[in-house]
Amino acid sequence: MGRRIQKEIILDYIKDFGSITTFQAFEDLGITKLTTRISELRADGIPIAGERIPHITRYGKHSYYNKYTIEEGVKAV
């Protein structure tokens, strides 16, 4: 699956479900480099916002993951 196709799949996923995380990209789509594809989409002019979500790991450590959405009030291509 090429970069172009992955970017389109990611955009469709965000439009369908409202957001995407790295875990969802891997589990649902088989895409392992979500952050890279998000950077490419932003470079293409797609208004994608990232939100840092706090998380506690199974070992009790504090961690974060990113949740990406299309910015509100901006129409995505």
C-alpha cells in the first residue's frame, strides 16, 4: 500500500469515525507510520489537529498518545 493510498484511507477513517489514533491506524488499517502520514497530509494543506491524550500504561507509568482530527470550521479536501 503506497503513501498516497494510506493518506486517503486515513482521511476516510477520520471522516467516518471523527478521529484516529496510532493504535487504531495499526489495528484497523494496518498502517504503522501514522505520524508520518499525518505530517504529509498537513503538508498537502489538510487541516489536521492533534490532541495529546494522557494514558497510564499497564505498568502504571504516565504516557501520552495523539488523537488526530480534522480541524473544526475548516473543510477538508
